[in-house]
Amino acid sequence: MEMRLELDHTGVLLFDLQDGEADEVHPHDHYQISIPMSGNITARHNDKHLHLESEKALLVPPGDIHQHEASGDKGMIMLISFNEFIVQQVMEERTGQRPSPVDFSSLQAVPAEVVNEAEKLMQAAAFQGIGRVITNEEAFTETILTHMQGSHSRIWEQAAAHHRMTAEGITAQVKAFIKENYRQNLSLDAIASQMNMSKYHLHRTFVKQTGMTPRAFIHDVRLMEAAARLKGEGCDVTTTAYEVGYQSLSTFSRAFKARYGMTAKGYADQYR
């Protein structure tokens, strides 16, 4: 079995190795995280041979040689790649500095958050197409930089702490929470509770930064997701409305027509 996702600056590969099977010894021009998903995986990193237990991941920098081999049973491994360009871009946006190349610790605890995000990207790409995930590369890289330790960690954590306290940071967190949970029956109280702040301060900050209320942003996210789904085959309007978080078909229909100037059915018919 092999599943592959290749984006502009990041990628994910999930594949099996049979007992005693190994890939070729090879280098890359990007960073690569090797994460054992099942079985016994042995890795070679330059002159070192490492047994990757279920809780250990190997991070190989550009230019280093490496290899993976399954021993004792069939093994499954996830490889996550990301290049220097996206690392530098995200670091500069978050910290205001363009640092020297990041030196990651080679052997680290498996970051569950990174694995979860990689799986979500692969699933979204498989069901909705590459176009639905290509814009998530920076967010994916942020997750990697947050949960993988290296020479960047101190300045990254300091910038993250500052970012959480600023109006821009609050707005970014609210947006991220809504995008992750838009299918739920979200309320301003629930979002404020998640952010651990007054709903009045949250609402005022969000409106000042974006020009729209959190409720309007929720509708925006839901309608964009609905429009993307309706372009695919086999998606009906009623199912789509409820799957993107609307509790009423009539509410969805009014909101969709106001946003796109036509009914949801008419929009879907254009792509069939």
C-alpha cells in the first residue's frame, strides 16, 4: 500500500515495507520526518543505525543520507517532507526574523499533532482534491515547528506567546478554531470559553481586525465549504447543508443565495 500527497513545499507519503524490505539509501534536498506507524522499523541516518520504536521519530535534514527497513514483520511508515523555503517563510511571518537554517534534533518523540494534521491533509486531498489543501501548507509547517524541537524552538515559543496576546493573534486563533469546528453548532459563548476570554472583548477585537462578526465568519467558512462540495459529483443540497453545520435547510438556502446570487441547486447544476 502506498498513499502520496505532494504539495508545493510539503508532502506526505505513507507506505508498507515487508519483513526485510528496505528502500534505497538516499539523500533529499528537503527535511524529512520518518514516523513508524506499525511494525518494527530500523533506520539508517548517515553512519548511525536506529531502531524507531513506536514513540520515536527521525528527522533528517537536507543532504543527509538515510534508509528505512522493516524487520520481524511488515511495517508501515509515514514520511513527512518540508523544504527550507516554507520553514523560512513561516519563521519570518511568526517571529519577524529570517533565521539561519533550522537545526532540528534528529531523534524525537512522535508528534501526534503532526501525524493528525498529515492524515487530515491526505484525507481532504483524496476526497476534495489538491486545491482544497494547497493553502494549508503554512499551517501544516507551523504545526511541525511547534511540535518538533530544534534550534528554532526558543524564539518560536517566545513569538507564539506574544502572538496569543495581540489582537492579530486573538483573531488568528478565533479563525483557526472556527475553521476546525464550523460543523458544530458554534456560539459566541462557546468560542469565548475556548479562548478563555470575555465574549465582548473577543467580539470587539474580531470585528475591529476583520470588519465582520465571528458569526458572519462562521457563515463564510460554511458557505465556502458547501460551494466546494457542491462542485463534486453525488453531493445533494440537503446533505451538504447539514454536513457543513447548518441546522435548517431554509437558513442555508437563504444564506447561499445571498452569497452566490443563485440557489445551491442551481450552483451545483453548473458543475454537472
